[in-house]
Amino acid sequence: MYDYLIVGAGLYGAVFANEAGKRGKTCLVIEKRGHIAGNVYTEKTEGINVHKYGAHIFHTSDKEIWDYINRFAEFNNYVNQPVARYKNECYNLPFNMNTFTKIWPDVFTPAEAKARIEEERRESFTKQPKNLEEQALNLVGKTIYEKLIKGYTGKQWGRACTELPAFIIKRLPVRFTFDNNYFNDRYQGIPIGGYTAIVEKMLEGCQVRLNTDFFSDKENFLACAKKIVYTGAIDRFYDYRFGALEYRSVRFETEVLDTDNFQGNAVINYTDAETPFTRIIEHKHFEFGTQPKTVISREYSSAWKPGDEPYYPVNDEKNGKLYLQYKALADKEERVIFGGRLGQYKYYDMHNVIREALNEAQRQLG
Ligand code: FAD
Ligand code: UDP
């Protein structure tokens, strides 16, 4: 009999297991994939740490979380500065003075950029934006919306911007300085040696069973520990009894190229509607790599269907309501804790997941 059964060896499960271990509790971690680390998993190819489930940049303003994660790895000084490619044009992201002066060659100063955006906004301003299109038009006007947002967002979410909630775009900074840093957070970087090594350290001394699906033997697994920390999909736990929650999935096409520098940046977003992928990641640039070859991944966003990896919860109204039905059941569980991106059906970044897991460990274990 273990104190905790932890379903999923992703970041949430690993942080919780580490905290429980420190307090002398026994844990069994089961993971249905053939490796630990969940979606932050990195694997070496050609001497390059490849982010197998999409680019992961660690960023936070929470000093406690930054200090916590630095106990498991040293971080480099990578700052995410993605570039947008729209047909034959390249623009800096997020939307900042570098973007504005290139989009509008007669704009040079913040005042001129603001005036130009204001001019464009006047044509389409909506007092209370109800969807992503209205929100984006209010924020940056028509030209930027059409070149840098409309096509990318449509591909990413598989539906028109008029059908998406406004909050999705609020994640992106709009700045009137020449600053290409994608995040506003105080701390940022990529762990030297990759993310898998972090999770390995977190799980040191803990029993981990890979290739083990909780649902292959649910009854026995439920009986093998006093409490269960479940980080899989919450709707799956309840056999989809109210219906399936929607997710977005991503297909990664990864290849090794015989060149030392394919695109000159870690992340290039393809913001037109015609290019079928959303972005290309060139992994070596996350760690300033000087290897003779390079590894790139094209990301194709797709609707989730059973059997696919669920990546992004679709936090719109319909799914939000459905999630609340499942959450009502989860709240009544005395022995099962639902955690992480899938367990709580939330668009969590890594720092959020660590914060949630540490808080839960504190509540459970003191
Ligand atoms: P997961 O990593 O999904 O772990 C859950 C684990 O449970 C998985 O390993 C899964 O296989 C396992 N599991 C599920 N069901 C079962 C079962 N039935 N039995 C056994 N095991 C099971 N965050 C950032 O901070 N910065 C970024 O740049 C960033 N980029 C991202 C890019 C992409 C494409 C995606 C998808 C996410 C990104 N994130 C980023 C978010 C980050 O990946 C998550 O915050 C984090 O990985 C969530 O950890 P988790 O433990 O909740 O979930
Ligand atoms: N977005 C966009 N153009 C871009 C990058 C992002 O329109 O070049 C929009 C898109 O709707 C996306 C949202 O901004 O879903 C949030 O982007 P972010 O990069 O934070 O998404 P992530 O892939 O990290 O979840």
C-alpha cells in the first residue's frame, strides 16, 4: 500500500512526487508513455535537445517558482523573440515598435505608431469585444490583424477568429518600445541539459512504471494507494459520462537537416492561412548550439480525436460548462486529486503547473 499513486510523470506529477518524497511518503508513479516528463520531454538528436512535444520556454515572475526550478537545473539566458513570416515578409513579435515600423514604413516613433493604430481602430472599434476578431481589431487595427493574427489563429484553433473567445489574444503583449521579448515575465530561460533531466531529478528515489495506463487496471490501481493524484484527462476518468471535452492536438514533423543554420531563430510563425503548419522550431537556437547539423519541427495544429495526444484545452464557454460538470464530481472525491493541464482542463504554463502542484502538496502534506 503506497501513500500516493501518481498517474502521469509530467511536471505536475513529478513536483508532487518530489514533495511527498521529501516528507517521507511512499509514491508509485505510473505513466502511459514510454518516457517521463510528459509534454516537457526533451531528447538529444545530433547533440541538440529536441523539444519533442513543442517548444518550451520557461518564464515566470514568481521568484519562489524560479528559485524552486533552479534547484533542479541551471538555466541559460535565452529570451524568446519569435519572428512572424507572412508570405514574403518577416516581422518581429510580439507586436512592438520593430513590428510597427516595418508594417508602416512611414512610422518611426511611438506617437506615430499609436496614431496609425488609432486611425485603423476607428474603422472597426467595438465597445465590448465579444470575440477574438473584435478584440484584435481593437488592440492593433486591421493591417496587423490580417497579416499576423487572422491566419495563424484560424490554423491554431481550427475555427474563425469570430468564433473564438477574446481572451486568447490577451496573452500577447503590445508594446510601444523596440523590445522583441515575447514575455513580460521577470525570469526566463531554457534549462541547460534539457527538461527531461529536471524531471529525472524530481523523481529520483521514486518508483516509476512506464508504459502503464491507469485505465488498463483501474480498480487495482485505485486500491494500491491511500490517495491518488491524477494528471490525465478528467473527462476520461469519468468515462466521458457528460460527453467529451474538446482539445486541440498538434502533429510534429521533425527532421534533421545537413546545415548548421536553417532559419536563424528558434521560432518562426507562419501567419498566413495558406501555409499548412503554424510554425517551425529550430531547436538548437534555444541553447545557442554550434553543432554542424540542425533539427527542425513543423507544427500542424489539428482537432483532437480519441487516440491523439490532447495538448490544448479549448477554454470556451461550451467546454467551460462541461468541465464544471466534471469538476463537481471531482470535488466530491475523497481520495482522488485532479491536477495539471488535463486534470484541471486549464491552459497552464509550466510555472502555473509547478505552483499548483506545490500548493496542493502543501494542502495535503503540510
Ligand atoms: P502533462 O505534461 O501532459 O503530463 C501528464 C502526463 O500524464 C503525461 O505524461 C501523460 O502521458 C500521462 N497520462 C495521461 N493519462 C494517463 C493514464 N491514463 N495513465 C498513465 N499516464 C497518463 N509552458 C510553458 O511554460 N512555456 C512554453 O513555452 C510552453 N509551450 C508549450 C507548447 C505546447 C505545444 C504545449 C502542448 C504546451 C506548452 N506549454 C508551455 C505547457 C506545458 O507543456 C504544460 O504546462 C506542462 O507540461 C503541464 O504538465 P502536466 O503535468 O500538467 O501535464
Ligand atoms: N497569435 C497570433 N499570431 C502569432 C502568435 C500568436 O495571432 O504569430 C495568437 C493566437 O491566437 C494564439 C494566441 O495569440 O493562440 C496566443 O499565442 P501564444 O504564442 O501565447 O500561444 P501558445 O502556442 O504559447 O499557446
